[in-house]
Amino acid sequence: MTDRIQLLTAFDDLLQPERFRDYGPNGLQVEGKIGVRKLVSGVTASRALIEAAIEARADAIFVHHGLFWRGHDGRVTGWLKERLRLLLAYDINLFAYHLPLDAHPELGNNACFGSHLGLRGLSRFGEQDLGWLGEPSGGAPFQDAGALARHVEQALGRPATLVSGAAGVIRRIAWCTGGAQAYFEAAIAAGADAYITGEISEPQAHYARECGVAYLACGHHATERYGAPAVAAHVAVQLGLDHEFIEIDNPA
């Protein structure tokens, strides 16, 4: 058993949230009981995750997508009221780390996602160095963008949206998990042959065709389901806590 303050300190020491300009508060978002025995991790602090954590008798929840974001008007109504009601009724601590969780060099979303796809990171790019540029760990390039897309789809167990660039082999692959379509131009400038992220917006299809760099959108949730359990498991071992990752399916 540990306490809420020790758990917060462990997360902060590992993820260093003070280094980032983020879209919402990182750290303890909802205060629950002081004593923590069981930690549940998940991608998003949805009602479904909170209800599953209650069923699992969790004392704390660790997520990538918390409850509060820049521009939120502060009213506690509707879905937010219901999520908060459950957390407060069961005295559960909610910890959320956004960009710091993306960026951690070994346990973060980008590191774990690249490893899951069999990619080896070589350098960083983009705002706050969140984007990764690398190559297949085995060294052999993909024969074309279609071969890369098939590999990614098999690894994730879901279809990907592919906009092919120029014909030819794919050696240098850039990636950034989640809604990182705005990093595509930086990936192109970094010399990528292909870019993998969670989402695509209208301009990226044109950039891919005009610049010859393939673009793969593989799902926001699907690309960001690896960092939270990795960090939570690491801290749970460090503090002697019981940990469980709970997957809440999301087609996005």
C-alpha cells in the first residue's frame, strides 16, 4: 500500500510534466482516498472506465485523456457531472498525463507504439520533439506503402486509412500517436518516406500526394493504448501496488 502523495510524486518524477506546454492539467485531476492499494490504467477517463475501475475495486485510475482541457467552460453538467459523481462517490483518485505520457523515451505512447510496430527510433522532430523518426528494427525496408499499411493493420488488428505517396520502398518512417496530423509537414521536412498517426484531416491527403510521402491514419485510441499501462505497471512495481489495465473499446 502507498499513499496518494507518493503515487503523484512517482508519476511526476517519471514523466516530468513541468517540461511541457500542454492542453490541460497533468497530474492529480480528482482527489480521492489517501491510501492506494490498487491502480487501474486506461486510455481515457470515460464513464465506462470509471465504472470498470469501481468493479475492480481500484483506489486510483491513471489515464492519458483526463477530464479537463484548455477552453473548458468550467460547468459540471451532463457527462462530466456523471464521471465526477462516480469518482467522488467511490473516493477514487484520477491521475492524467497527456503530452508527458506521449513523450517518455521508454514507456511513452510513441516509444511503445513504435516498439509494437517493430520500429526503431533514431531521432525526434516537431513541436516539443514529440514526433519520432526511425526505421524497421530488422533493417529491411518495406517494399512500398501498401506493404507498410498491411504490416500496421496486422499489428493493430484494425484497418488503416492509407494515402500513398511516391512509389518505391519505405525506409524512413515517422510517427506520432493520437491526433497528430499537424505534425505531417514536420515529418516530411525530417525526411520521412511515410508518416503514421491516429487521425487524418482534409489537407494531409493533398500533402501526401504532392510531397510523395505516404500517410497512415490508424485510429486515435488504437495508437495511444500502450503508454498508460506501461507507465502504470512500472510505477506499480516501484511502489508495490496491484495494477490492472482495462481496455475500453473505441473505434476512433
